[in-house]
Amino acid sequence: HRASSESLANQFQLLYPGSTFELHDVVDGEIGLVKSYRHLSAHPAQWKILYEVTNSRAFELLADANMKILCERSTRKRIMSIDPDVVVSVHPMMTNVPQLSCAKIAQQTGKHIPIFTVVTDLGSGHCLWFAPNMERMFVGSDQIWTLAQQRGNVPS
């Protein structure tokens, strides 16, 4: 996901010279999951089991509540300190949290910060990708677009 975010940032800088970006890696920072990613990347069967067990509506509700409790306040503070023109999420575990943070910032300050999701999965999409209330969602395949529509959380 880091490579995707850096690639997007580079494209923004090409299209909008003088623009800047900040990478906020909540998965590594606040949650500390990088070690788990490394382990699971080296053990695909375990990754598959974890993916299948967690790709459900029940897990989505639990994970969203947990991530909001753990990370929303620090994410909101970080967004406010940067004062961005847009927030772009490229990680399925970080779709609902920045969306909520941007909504709270708008309530507190009156400033609307658009929130977009770029789904980096091409063939299958974990349920956490498809958070409600995203202003824009960018997908890389028809298969993911169809899945997003089936889940009902796709901006028109």
C-alpha cells in the first residue's frame, strides 16, 4: 500500500507542480501491523485463511469500531495539522477512519476535505475497502467495480 500511495503522490506532483503530500501510515504507526504483514507475505496459506475469516460483514463492523476507537482522534489531529486539500486512502483498514475524521473536521471548522479511496486490489476486494460515504472510489478492474456495487457502498 505504501508503494501505491507514493506512486499516487508522484502523479499528483506531475499533474499539479508544486503540490506536496504527507504519508500517514496508521497500519505501521498506531497499530504496528508491519511485522504481521511480513509474516503473512511469507506464508500465503495463513494469509488466505485470515483473509477469508475476516472478509465478512460481522468482522467489518467489529474492525471499524475498533479502528475508530484506536485511531480516529490521532488521525484527525494529523489531518488537521497538515490542512490538506484532499485525503486519499489506499489501505482497506483505513477507509472509515479518515472518512469519519474528515466529517468531524468539517463539523468543527466548516472546512470540507474530500476523501477518496483507491482500491489497490485487482481481483478480489476485502469488505473493508468499501466504506460508506466516500466521495470518490477508484478501482483498477471491472471485477472490483462489480464487487463494490454489490456491497452497495459505491459513490455514483
